[in-house]
Amino acid sequence: MTNLKEKRRLIHVYTGNGKGKTTAALGLALRACGQGWNVLMIQFMKGKDGCGELNICKSIPNFELMRYGLPDWVRSQSPTDDDKKLAAEAFQKASDAILAGRYDMVILDELNVAVDFGLVPLGDVVSLLNRKPDSVELVLTGRRAHPDLVGMADYVSEIREVKHPFHESIQAREGVDY
């Protein structure tokens, strides 16, 4: 017999300057979908089309992907009004989904960066994490995870860059980097 503590779903943070935070979250999502879980991934600040995960995620049973962002990069020092509006919409959608408990797992891709850039208030995220139902596994990704979020998480993985071909002027490659 499993007790309540074993049934409680936890909080994950994937952070660091290395490549693979979104990929790690997608791997976790595949595992969850393989066990029949309903998974929602909300991507903050990602609006560019042509990414490989967009193409394949449509065919994964029990997986839903929502994207909120413009095709261009968000400038950390001067996000546009549209950047702010889309981040607020994404966070509202995420809050509604998490609190409704419809999904077994919710992935908030690049939320750490949205907090770091001031697009989503840290206090709002802390409040949401404190109200997260035990039935929802929650995953936060993105560089520069705030120490408060790291402290609240049950799993924290820091993905560190050791070497990257970008530094050798090799551009992003289809199927590997997007």
C-alpha cells in the first residue's frame, strides 16, 4: 500500500548555462506520458517556428504544448510590451492549469529566465508553488533559476556548459539544436 507521501508529486528545476534543459524536461515528459500521465508544457519566450520538438510533440499521446513568445529573442534589459503581455498570459495559463489539477505534470519551460528578466514576478511564482496541488508534478526550466525557486524544489539539476560548438563559430543545427 502506498502512502500519501509516495503519491505526492514534486517540483523539479533544470537550470545552468549548458545546453539541454528543455530536452531534459521533454525526456521527463516522455517518461510520464509513457505511464499514461497527462502532461502540459508551456513555453515562455519561445515563438520561433521550426523547432523539432514542435513537430514531434503533436504526436505524443497525453501531451499538450503551448507557446507564448515572439519569434525574436527577448532582450533582458529592455523587454517589449508584447514580451511582457505574452509572459503574463503564459503565467496565467500555467497557474490555471496547475491549480485545476487537470494535468499530472506541468512543465514551465524558460520560466526561470522569464523571472530573471522581470517578465514574471518572483513572488507570483513562489505563491503558485506554495499552492501547487499534491497531484501535480511541476518542472521549471531555464538559466539563472532564482535561489528561492531552487530552495523550494525537490529536484535541482544544474546543466553546466563544458564545451559548445558555438564558440567555434558553428551555427545551431537542425535536429540537434532546434
